[in-house]
Amino acid sequence: MDLWFVVSNAIVLACIYGTLAIGISITWSSLGLVNLAYGFIFAFAGYGAWLVAQYIAPLGPVVLVAGILTGALGGLIVCALAFIPIHDKPNFTVRGLIATLAISLIGTQSLLWWFGPRSKNLPEVFGKWKISVGDLVLTSDKVGNVVASILLLIAVLKWMRSSRRGLEIRAMMMNPHAASIVGIGVRRTGFYVMAITGGLAGLASVLLSQTYYIAPFGGLTPMIKGVSIALCGGLGSVRGAVIAAMILGLNEALTSVLLGGQYVLITQFLFIIVILLVRPRGIAGILDKAREA
């Protein structure tokens, strides 16, 4: 077994799925919404990037930005349809689960109807170069995936720490009830949260499409993995999502090498069950107490 190959794959997978998991954690901790429409947003962003590559410019940076913007648009659509109408209704958590799941099913069926069942592929976003470091060979897609994920996450976290809108989102994450009392608009903040997390899903879609193809139901497995990582890390904890992404990325890389890709979800869920049995609140051990009340 090539240890460096496994480690490099684990880091790449952790960066891609970690962006989804962090988006899920931010959405839950700020809005109280477990967004099951990420599968649709993921596929929607992939097709948006593909359309730009086909009809505007097949340039890597352009395709990458197109995927992020399309994902943000998908997040705004989900916010308008699933969050704004029901966020102040009783049993919002359950209603939100059902609404986002319905959007995901309707959206993916619409993509299937519009684009057909044939898979699409994106151009090489980061080129075709390679770097050799001793026995380790780093390809352009691996390096590009890691760098792009880290840079976007740093930009998002810095914006949340320094801008007014970002501070409003952080206040919502700490205590949504107190934030609304001091005048922070839940609806307006919801649009910002869903646009940012949708952009993260769009980035993950473009990065993962360098390895896999774009398909109407291609976002289902990434959504499952993103939700799994968020649950494993502890819903609402960005730090926990990062740690869980690294652990489950290593698990996926090892499983693919030792057992085969068809066993990845089996070992992943067994690992998650063990973690939640030992630490029911996830790796971070923190859930928003306001949500439990």
C-alpha cells in the first residue's frame, strides 16, 4: 500500500466533503435548518459550470467561479422556497427537512428532464501538470482542489469575522433568539447564509467533477457524506466538521485501497455509529443549546 497516495487522497476528499459539511453546520447553527437540498444544489452548480464551459469560455477559473455562483443561486432558491415561508411556523425543523427534501427530489427530476440522463464532464480546471516530491506525485487536480477549498473557506470565515453581515450570521449562530431581539433580520440573514453555503456546495461540485461526471442525481452521495461529516463532527461546529472531514476522508481513502470503492459508505457509516455511540454529540461535543430547548 502506497502510504503517501492514501494520505494525499484523504486530504483531497476531506477538503471537498469538508466544504459541504461546513456549509451544513453553518446553516444549522444559524438558521436551525438541516438542508437536505444540497444534493440538488450540488448538481445544479455542476450543470451551471458545464453550461458556462460549453457556451461561454472553457477556462478553468471561469468554470470554477461559475460553479460557485450557480451554487449560491441554488442556495437562494432553496431559501426562498423552504426557509422564508416556514421559518416562524411550529415544528420548523421537521418542516424544513421535508421542504428541502422535496426541493431536492423535484430539482433533480427537473435536471433529468432538461439535461437528460447522460453524464457531462467539465474541462480540466487546474491544467494537467504534475509535481514530484520524493516518492509522492502531486497532480494538478489534487493540488488545485486543496488550495481552492482552503482559500474559499478562509475567505468565508474572514468575511464572517470582519463584515457586518458576517457578524450578524455569527450572532445568529451563537444565539438566534437574542440576535432577533436586537434587530438582526432573520429573513435577510437567511439569504446571506444560504448564498454562502450554496457557494461552498458549488465549489465542491466543480472540484469533485474533476474526478467524477456531472449527473442529475450526482449530488446524492456527496450530500449524504456532507451530512454524515456534519453529524459526526457535531452539528453547528465548524471545527468539528473539519476534524470529522479529515477522519472520514482517511477512512474513505483506506477503504478504497484495501477493500474497494463499493465498501466506502458501509465503513463510513459504521465508523460514524461508533463515534456517536461513544460521543453522542459528535467529535466537537457541542450542539446549539438553543436548538435543544
